[in-house]
Amino acid sequence: MTGTTMPRRPLGGTGLQITPLTIGGGPLGSMPGNLGYEVSADRGVATAVAALTGPVNALDTSNSYSGGESERRIGEALRQIGGIPEGYVLSTKVDRDLDTGEFSGDQVRRSIEASLARLGVDRVPLLHLHDPEHITFDEAMAPGGPVEVLVQLRDEGVAGSIGVAGGPVDLLRRFVATGAFDAVLTHNRWTLVNRAADPLLDEAAARGMGVVNAAVFGGGILAAGTRHTTRYAYRECSPALLAAVHAVEQLCAGYGVPLAAAAVQFSTRDPRIATTVLGVSRPERVAESVELATCEVPEQLWSDIDEVAARLSPDQQVS
């Protein structure tokens, strides 16, 4: 993809300009429990180099991915290329202590300090509070708690902007309503067959927040199809959801569109969404992801897919 560029969009009111795709760094550290295969250190670093030097200008990781191995490999890639490229949006996330469950303000500081050390940088353009559903909203918002400390990290310049990244839509809506965050990251809830995040996207966009959408493949089924897996968002599909995915597969086949391309462009075409996160585990996947985002998709396909999704009740989706 040498010489190829992608357009850049404003990430809400953060002042950051970001490509429609962000490379997801989870697979870089090797996640065999989720992916079913290992990723060697050399391959992870090479993939990170490809992500940092290709047409996509954003890479997302987390303190907790593979016990910090994702960040370590990204840090080595940054060392090899001489640091973060100009205008590149590197984001990571502060996490609870996975051994004790602690998610205090002090833990937030420990988390980002460990992340910066692994990455070999002194600040990140974007820093998310990760998976706040593991504590109560009141605990997250308490004086001296994780949100207050995250705001302090932005004020101190450790983070250029701050976001909240999680699963349950109603909880994320509560965090958005606080006005404390510059961005929100949702996963698995805005896909070809799951529309649960619709009100969240509306509310975040109305506030001028940067919206990041992740896991558009639902863990793989919306890329590989129902012949390869029957799981969506880390759990077995309901019969209705599985039937919906199969129906979407058939529609895509009828139009000659790869299922994965439809899954990606469903997100990238949404004007409320600044960038869509795609996890990759091989260097060539960066270029392949750009191809998925840019191949031609007939307009009528979207209406046909919307009809399939509309037949699913909320309890048949992940909310």
C-alpha cells in the first residue's frame, strides 16, 4: 500500500484528525483464547510497524491486552521507526487490576504509567477508561475515582483527549451525559445485525464527541460467516441472530460483495462515527483492511440488510 492514503476526519472536538479505519492492537500481543491462534513476537512487531507506517493513521491498544504484550510490541515497533509519526493517533486504555479487580483512581495512574513505559512514550493522544462495567457508575464517578483521575491526566498533558470504552450501551450513555469525556468507543453494538448503540451514537454525536466503533465483525462471524463460527460477541448466537447473519451472508453473495466489506463499510459510512477499529495480526492485513473499506458496495444492499436487522428484537441482540 505504499503511496496509498486514506482521508482524515475530525475525531469530534478533540482536534485530532483520524482515518476512517483504526488498527486494533489486541491481536498484536497474541490472544489465542479469543482468536484461536498464537501471534509470535516477531509477527506482532512487524504488524505494528505496518500499522504505524501505512495508510491508516491510528492504532488502538490497552494496558490489559495480553498482559501488556500488545503495548510492548507496539513500543518495539515505535523504537524501530523512530517514534510516533507526525499526526498519528495512538490510543491506549486504562484498566482495572485484572488480578484483584481494583479500579480506583490510584489504579488508573498505575495503569497509564505501565502503558507509557511499555510504549516508550511520555503521552498519548487519546486515553480511554476501559470496561467501566466492572464497577458501578457511582464508583467510577466518585471523588478521587477513575474518571476524576482520568480528567486529571488530560489536564496534566499525559493524555491529549480522554474517552470511555465499554460494552453496555445504557452505561456508556450515562458516561456520555456527564460531559467529562471527549470520545466514546462502543463495540459489538453497531454492526450489520446489532443496532443497540443507535441512541448512544446519536447522543455522542450531538455533543460533538469523537465516536469510535469497534468489533464490527462481532468476533469473526461477520467476516468468516456462519460456516466457520456460530458465536457473536464471545457467546453463542441465538437462533434468530444466527438466521439473520445467514440472511445477510446471502444478500452479500447476491450482490457480489464480501461479507467482511459490508461489515466494515456499514460502520465507516455512518456520519456519526469518526473511525472504525479493525484488529489485525499480520502485516498484510493492514492493506486488506483498507481494501475492505474502499471496495464498491451497491446502495440497495444497505436497505436490504436493514430489513433483516429490523426483524431482530432487542433481546436477540447484545445490548
